[in-house]
Amino acid sequence: MEQARRRRVARRKEVSALQWSRAGRHPWAIDLANEAVALRRPLAEQEPAAMARALAVRAACLYVRGRTAEAARDVDECLAYRDRASGAASLDDLTAVASLLDRAGRAEEALGFAERVLADARTLPRPRTLEPMLVYGGLLLRRGRAEEAIAPLREAYAAASSWSRGRVRASAMLLEALAHAGHHEELEEQAYRDLSMLAGNAWGSIRGRVLYIHLLELLEHHQVGSGRLPPLAATIARQRRKLLRQRRRRWLLVAAVGVLTGRPREVPDRPRATGSPDTGRSREVPERPRATGSPDIGPAAFRVARAEADIERYRESGDARALSKAWGALAEARWQAGGQRSAALEAQRNGLAEARRWAAEDPDGARPALVVHLRRFADFAAVIGLRTDAQLARAEAEDLDRAGR
């Protein structure tokens, strides 16, 4: 009984840690992750996959906060436990580890491990490939390899039950992959088949509505539309109004609970109608893309994918100047997308690191870019609540700016 209780409590703390990390409340996230790891320790030898998952959760929380050395130690320990785990009972935990490794800055290891977990899942007496395929396809998609992601996502879509959570996730990622791979005819067919399901998933769910709006914007950006699909511009505007009402209702509830329990610090900022990190995209309908395919137009999701593809393209060359620019573009795109504040700060931290590497090679040439990266990092950190980090970055930017005059 005690062991079962520890497992339940540890899993709840892991889920809460990731939620607080996404919300930018890093100290709380790391504290919860520490507690989850401590709860798993006594059972680590019997349940190595669960221990690996707890360590991966803490590594992801630490990495986003910028504590990369501690995150790397957790990842190394996580990999040691992961190698001891096998069998159907370990599959869910190992699948989660593959996804978390990507969030902890180990993208290539995450992709390789996801592929291995998927291969193992196929060999089980009763194959359970849905979640491993979704994770594997999602990792490929985030790496800018949309064409390769289509096959596993199609397989996941076929394996999921109709109108299930797995079918919704597979459909959303498949639409993304088809769009970015340029398969517009199949994209329209898939959208016609699944938009009603995605609209139903948005009912009563803020996360579901954000996803639905994002996919509608994706279709509009790629100029996918016919008499079979709803008028996209009007539908997007209507869905944004509904999303704002949902967020305001939730804010009122959270604010009331915070006041009654004497914990007002946990109340988020009041949602606003304009596009912001807290409320999502602007209510303005984005202009249609021009033939140039500029990354400055279209929905934020398109800019995110383009920036991620640029990072992969420049990674092998080691070009610090190009990488700093690509990471900065990714940080801005994630910030503008809404709901990705921690991911945006992580990208900006990487952009700042590349700008410092460029400055070591060419101090005068890199100085303006380094100042821009520092100020953007300071702005993001200040909104998230990392006041000390913001002050240090802003002071360094001012010193560099004065030195360059």
C-alpha cells in the first residue's frame, strides 16, 4: 500500500512540475520535481523506467531554468536507469523519457531513443505503438523533418480510436506535417475529415480551442480552402473571441480561489484581448503569405517551424552568427505563439550562448547582436518572473552598448 501511494504521489508531482515549468514558475517546478525524484529513489531498482522518468522531468525543469550542468547530470543518470528497463510495463515511462530528453536539450538522443522504444513496442505480444509513434513523429516534426514525420503520424492516426484523445493528437500533428511538407491536397482532405472532431475537442477546453485556432491559422496560411471547409478568416475571429471568454472565466475562478486560500501569488495576469504570452495570438487575422515565403508573415506556428529548420540546417556548420540569429527568431516566434514562454526563454538562452561564441571570434562585429540578445532575454525573463536574471542581462547590455559608442 505504501509503495502504491508513493507511486501515485510521485506521478502527480511530476505532472505538476511540468505544468509549472511551462507556466514559467521554475522554482515551484523544480521543488516538485525534486520531491518526485526523492519519492522514486527507494523503488528505483525495482522500477528503473519510472526512476528514469522522474529524473527526466527534473532535467527538463532544470534545463529550461538555465541550470544546464545539473540537468546534464540528471540526464546521464536517467540514461543509466533507462538502459535497465524493458518490457510492456516500462513502455509508457520510456516513451515519456524520450519526449522529456528533447526538452532537456538532448534532441538527437531523444530521437534515437524514441525510435528504439517504437521498435520495442512493435515486438510486444500485444503491440502498443500509438504513443511511441506520436512521440517519434512529434520529435521529427520539431526537428523540421516534416516529410519523415508523415508516415509514423499516419500510422498513429490509423491506430487511434475515433474521436479519442490519441486521434485528436495524431490528426493535429499530421495536419502540421502535411502542411510543412507541402502536401496541400492531402492536407485539405485531412482537414475536411477532422475539423468537426477538432472543433468538438475545443468545446469547454482552453487547450483544445488554442489547438483548433492554431490549425485553422495553419490552413489559412497555406491557402487551403474550398466550399467544403468553413470560411477560415471568420471562423478564426469567432474562435479567438470564444477563447478570450474562456480564459477570462478561468482567471476569475483562479483569482477567487487565490483570494480565499490566501495565495494571491498563484493568480496569473488577467487575460487581455491583444496578442500576448498570456492570451495567445492577436485578434487580428494574419495576412495571407506572399510568394517570397518570408518568415515574418503568416501564423506564429509557421515561423516556429521555419526557425527550427534553420537551426538544424546551420547546426552542422557551427556558424555561430547564423545560429544566434536562428535561435533568436525561434525565441520570438515561440513567444508570439502564446503558451510557450518557457520554450521561448530556452531558445533565447541558446541564442545568447551562440552570440557569445560569435563575440569571442569577432567582438566588434558581434556586439550589436549580443546587445539585442541580452535585451530580449531580459524582457522575457522579467515577464516570467526571473528578476535577477533580467537585471543582470540588462546591465550587461548597457555596458556593451556604452563600450561600442
